[in-house]
Amino acid sequence: MQLDLNLLAALDALLEEGSVAGAAGRLHVTAPAMSRSLGRIRRTTGDQILVRTGRTMTPTPYAIAVRKQVHELLHQVQGVLAPSRELDLATLERTFTLRWHDSLVALSGPALLSAVREQAPGVRLRFLAESSLDTPELARGEVDLEANANPPTAPDIRAESVGETHLVIVVRQGHPLTRVKTITAKRYAAAEHVAVSRRGNLSNALDDALARLGLTRRVVATAPTEAAALEFARDSALLICVPEATTRSAVGDLGLAVLPLPLELPSAPIYLSWHQRYDSDPAHAWLRGLARTALATCGTP
């Protein structure tokens, strides 16, 4: 059955106004156009809807019985086809799931949560650890926002660069490299290293940069997170390379030293990613704005 939703609006106006002229004025159409709509409604329902009684029109028993239902249905349809874009943060109740790199959670998570709690106390945040595999949670709607150094490849995933950071060397206080005037690529390569990789990869872009200089390094272990990797450096001669932003809070607490990396590498970007289904979602757009501000503190946009 082919239904014209315009007839629902016309029927609601006819029942509210009780006349063709009144309904036409309400919907800003001509009286002949409204008469044609009434004719179609009569053919569709098999009921006269409005019948003439003297100089006025009277609703039929059927019309009286469905008047409230028609009005409610029209409001429901309008809510679906033209949802309100007004966002009441004070009454918003929603849980957002975020899959962020662990260092970004540590650096920016507290600021984001504080802003959310201040503006929308009914909103909850679920921070998930990054997976060791590429997973389609964004596309499936299981994750609302991702934040890491990887730009998305799927065409239905939106992303924007919200900042960047560069790599530095982290060693224990008193490490031999802390006593040299200049750290060269050769000295860097000669040390033993712990690599950060949630997938357990023993090589990365650092090894490619060293290879271009004819150098290699020895990676003795991998750690799944930067926080875990830093622990390896506390009481050993091992070198760790992490984004500079990671060191702002962790290094001082752990008694570690930060040294410049003697390799030319591009800055590591920070991407905020989401599925395109949330482009026009007011609550999601609000959260993206707060996340963008929080993540910007990790580097220089």
C-alpha cells in the first residue's frame, strides 16, 4: 500500500480546524488543493471524515475516534524526519565508548572526563584498550571515538588531525648516554632497546631510519604499552623511544631522563576518528569538540 505522509498532515489539519478552508490556511495551501487531499483521504480510509451540517462541517464518528491517534502519529513522524537539534546537556544521559591509545588516555582522558562531568553529569565514558588486531568497531557502532596515530582507510570513517608529537629517548638517570655531549645515531644504535608495540613487532620506523644510515639496533624486548616500556628503563641500560608528550608526567615520577633522538623522523600525528553516521549527532559533535580540545594538549596541532 502506497502511503503519502502528506495526507497525515492534511488529515490532522482537517480534524483540528473542522473545515477545508481552515485546514488549507493552516498548511499554507489553496482550498482546492486541500479539497483534493480530503478526497484522497476519503478514498483511502473509506470514510467521509467531514460531512456538511448546514453551513458547517461535522467530523464523523470514525474521525472523532482517530483524531488523537492521528495527531500523535504526525508528531512521531516529524520527530523521525526532522529530529530536534537542540542539545540539553544538563539532562543528557548517554554512554560513549572510546578506544584510545593508552598514552592518550593517560594524558588527555582526565581532562576530557572533567569537562564531560562539568557540562553533562549524566554522560559516562568507557575507555577501551587498543586491540592487537585491526577491528571494525567504529563501523559496527561499538566504538564512538578512536584516537591514535593511524589514519583510517575505510571511506565511511571520518578523521581529523588534532595534534602531533615527536619521539624522544627515555633512559634511567645516570645512563651513559646522559653523560655524553652529543648523542649520535651510531651511539643510539649501539645500545639495547625495548620497542613499544601492542602487536609485539620487533621493528618499526626507527629501524628503517637507521637502515638508511647503514646502522642496525638490537631490540631485546617489546612492551604492549608505553607505560610498561618505561618500567623496563628504570633499573637497566635499555633505551625506550616514546612520544615526547608521554614523558610530561611519567618520567618525573619514575626518575627517568629524556634525551633527543638523533634521527630525522616526521612527527607522529594524533588522529580523532568516528563513523560518518555520527556527523550530525549533536551529542556526538559535542563530545568530539571536548575530545579535540583535550587531545590538543598532547602536541602542537
